[in-house]
Amino acid sequence: MAMTLARRTMLALGAGAALVAGAARAEPPPPAFPAPVQHDGGHDFDFVIGDWKAHVRRLPDRLVGSTRWVEYDGISNHRKLFGSNANLEEFEVNGADHMKGQTLRLYNAETRQWSIYLLDVDKGVLSGPPQVGEFRPGPDGKLRGEFYAQDTWKGRAVLIRYLWMNLSPKAARMEQAFSADGGETWETNWICELAR
């Protein structure tokens, strides 16, 4: 009888194990990893809202190997438009000459990208195509904005890149660079350092 009880126990354990294994196989597979949440960059330019002192270095002779920079000082004031993510910059500096301008930044919630337009208020036109891009972590892990456009400079097709970096409530840096070889190499020709 002891043998029979042992045998029954073994059979019961085997049947239980089979049921557990079968149940495990019948369970649906675990859900796939959720898609990463895309960054909503609608507030990425909020750091720049307000009034700033601007120090600009400009390379007037571009894409010819020049190393002669000219410097300017002045203001760069940024305002949100109608409580939206859009903002407008009024820029005015003096140095080698006098420069003024406006920049309109619009955020597209569908593409999650910004379009940056330069406004020529004296001529009443938008200057060139918009720079389009977004903010992402840079090589150092800090948030950095990269914006690109294609245009011409003195008859040559160029790619234009804007970089926004070193972002904080007290300081920021914006650089413009041109590439005449499809982005293989870049020549920085505008550096604007903001402080308050």
C-alpha cells in the first residue's frame, strides 16, 4: 500500500507540474515594451524669454578661410506671442557697424520641431528658408538645440546650422555655421553669447 501511495503522489505531482507548464504556455506573451515617449519640445525655448545682453562675434568673409572676426555688443529681447509657444526676438547690436533684426520661432506640435525665421523689417520680408530642428541631449548629456536649412551664400549652395547650447537662466550661446560640402565640414561664422 505504501508503494501505491508513493506512486499516486508521484503521479499527482507529475500531473500538477504538467498543468502548471501547460498554463504557463497558454499565457499570452508579455506586452511589448511601450514606445518611448517623444519629447514635447514646445517649451524648449522658454529659457530665453526675457531681456538679455548680447555679445556677438561675426565672421564677415565666409567660406574663404578667413580668420578675421568683428565684435558687437547690444541687446536681445525675447517675448512669447499671445500666450503660445511661439516667440519673437528683437535684436540690436553695435560694433563694426549697427545691426538689428527680429527672429520668429514657431513650434509645430505634430512634428515636434521648431521653425526659426529671420525677419528683415527694413525690407518687409522673411529672410531665406526657416531653420528647422529640435532640442536633444548633446554629446555632454545637456540639452542642445540643432536647427538646419539649405540656402545660398554668394551664389553657392550651403547648409546652415544653428546650435543653441550652454543653456541656463543666466546664460546661453547660439552659433551659426555654413557647410558648402553637404555637411562634411562646418565653418562657424556667428557666435552670440547671451547673459543677464
